[in-house]
Amino acid sequence: MGYKNERALNLVAESVTQDELEILNDIYTSPNVFVYIGINTDTIQDWLQVTIESRKPSSKIKKGNVTDVELSVVFPEWYSIGLL
């Protein structure tokens, strides 16, 4: 018997400036987002494609202000085997 396992990581960036927000917005508009899972190597197996599931933040902040940005990184589904 097996079951489907879904994993997600909720992230918050606090006090984000306008310049930082412009960089973070690339995550929401990118067709592919990858997370590095390797250790001291940089091969194709060290990168895992993930999905971003969060509301895109406003693209503008009033001058001199900061904002918080939240995003949810959803990892690919994987299947586990349970013992009876």
C-alpha cells in the first residue's frame, strides 16, 4: 500500500524594499523555478523543479516604505510505501 505525499515550504521576506521587490517578482513570473538540494556540487541532480503558489505581491511600494512578501514553494509529489 502506498500514499501520495505533498510537501510545501512557506516563506516570508520581511521589510522588503522596492529594489528587492523587483527581484522577488521574477520568481512569480518565471516559467521554471528550481531549488538547490545538492551538497558542494552543481550537477543537474542537485536542482529540483518546484511550483510557486502564492498571490503575487503588488509591484510598487510607496516611496520610503517597505512591505512583507509571502510565498509558498510546493515540492513535487512523491509516493510513500506503508507497511501493513
